[in-house]
Amino acid sequence: MTPVAPWRKPVFMGAAELFIDLDAVAANWRALNAVSGRDVESGAVVKANAYGLDVTRVARRLAHDGVSSFFVALAEEGVAVRQAVGDAADIYVFSGHLAGGADVLRDADLIPLLNSPEQVARHFSDAPGHGFGVQLDTGMNRLGMEPADWDALRSDLMDAGPRLVMSHLACADAPNHPMNHLQLRTFIEMTEGVARRSLSATGGILLGPEFHFDLVRPGIGLYGGLPFAGASPVVRLSVPVIQTRAVRPFETVGYGNAWEADIERQIATIAAGYADGLIRAMGPKAQVWAGDVPCPVVGRVSMDLITVDVTHLEAVPDTLEILGPHQGIDDLAEAAGTIGYEILTSLGHRYARHYVGTA
Ligand SMILES: *Cc1c(COP(=O)(O)O)cnc(C)c1O
């Protein structure tokens, strides 16, 4: 048998190109940092590979621009951040101290945000003397210590000197939701006298100064998503046209014959589909762009292909843009009935990725 060639990262001929603008990420961080003001530290949430955009490049760029507190979901993600940003930064782990996690936490010098009495016991027995923070539940009922457990453990935890005490808002993307002030009040009550506190992600930063405390934790806003309406777009996705054909009246296009031509139409087929994160549900509500001209998606989104009506174009370009100045992640999300976060974290692995701006 012929030996298999050594593995290398595949480069797909005619791949769609995903442009990720690190200057825009940095600009978004600076803009949110300006909103939270001079006395409040702005960290950066880089979980899930920096929302799919490459944690190494994003964290390194943000560290260079002055970020010194990073947040990840899992300890293993923190290892990549540590490698990217060096020894000085604080790296917090939302999932806290999970069973068997002490070595990773110690080796990469990560700060677990302890979520439960079990995690507190585990941390003090498996990693005595190692820094930690505390995550409190103020009503979201997802992650964090319940008020009764915090009451019982608070003095022990405070004696040990937590690096941060934090909670998370459930409805911060809806500024008028009564839950925001309810959680704010609960957080204030639970953390009276605590030295370093954090409550807000992107949405909370925009709710106003009473939500900022000592440190804010923006994620999606850095990557150009709502609720930060003023964000600079970070991603652009350009997809090659691989075939164009004329279809006659009453001919159909794609799976399930879901679209039928009324008059003769020109249909372009572009090389990306739901396997690349262009979720099928966006279907006919989405458009792609030929420069400034929108072109409707017709028929169903396939795994690797999307069909587009280009009848109205004078000439069919080599590529059509699905994410760009005219259609951002939240526009696409709306067409698909989801949120910008899911569009970003779904962006696939077949794209040729180009990083714009200094790394
Ligand atoms: C994901 C997350 C963030 C960042 O939220 P964005 O809405 O993306 O800004 C902050 N804090 C916690 C606890 C999170 O899970």
C-alpha cells in the first residue's frame, strides 16, 4: 500500500473567501471601551475560538491593543489564549474548575470562575493557593452560585481573595426588559463590599454606567454583532460562481422543485452551502450581492451550493458576496431565524480565510 501523504491543511480550489478584519475587531473593542469609560476595565470574551474567527489571531491583536483580561468557556480554550498573549494577561474560565481540571488551570495559569460549592471544594483541595474568581447566579439560572450557597461560603471565599466576582444578564439585548434591573439589584445586594465586580457583556455595556462595575466582558460586539448596533463589520464572505444557466418558464431549480421560473431567468450556482454554515433555513429570505446589486437566493440551500437569480445583472461576476457591507451577520441571521452569534460560530472550515489588518 502506498503510504498516505502527511496531513496538511486542505486548500480547496475555487474556495469561497472569508475576510476577517482584525482592525475592525480592535476598533470595536476601543468603541465599547469608550462607552464603559475610563474607570472601567474592558476585557474580551474569546470563547469558541473567538466566536469562530481564530482565537490566536484575535487574542494577540487585542492584547496588543491593550486588553489584559480574556474570558473563555473551557480551560482548554484558555491554553490557546495563554500561548497567544503571553504571561501577563488574566485569563478567566466561565465553566470554572471542572473535575480533573487542576493541571490545565495551573499549567496555563488560568483563573476559574467557581460556580458551585462542589467547585469551591474541588478548587481548594486540588489547586490550593491558585487564583480563582466566583460566578454568581442572579436569576438566569444557567451557571453560577445560588444566593444561599454564596451566603454560606462567602466569608471563606472572600478570605481567600477572589480575583473577580461576576454574574451574567439574561436579557441585556432588550434595554427595557425589567429583568435587567432585577438582576442588577440582586447583584448589588450579593456583592456589597466586593473589590472587583463584573456584570456586563456587550448588551450590559450599552445599558448604562450602573451596569459596568469594575470590568466589562464584551464578546459579540467585538465581532461586529448586535446588540452593538454601532459596530464595524468584521467579516466579509465572497463566494465563487461556478456555473450559470438559463432556465425557461416553469422549469424548477434545486431540491424539492422548491422554486419555479416565471419567465426565462439566469441562475448562478455559487460554491457554498449549509455545510459551510450558510444555514438552510435562511433559504429564500436571503440575498447575495453583486457589488451593490442584490440577487435573490432561489430554491433550497444545498450542502455545498446555493442558487441565485442573476437575471437582472448585465454581467455575472466571478464571485457574489453573502456577507459584506450590504448584508451583515445579523441580516443573515434574521433571514435564517437565528442570531448573529450562531452565524459567526457556524462559519465553516472550507473557506480560504484571509486576515485583514495587523495580527
Ligand atoms: C458569552 C458570554 C459573554 C459575552 O457575551 P456577548 O453577548 O457576546 O458580549 C460574557 N459573559 C458570559 C458569562 C458569557 O457567557
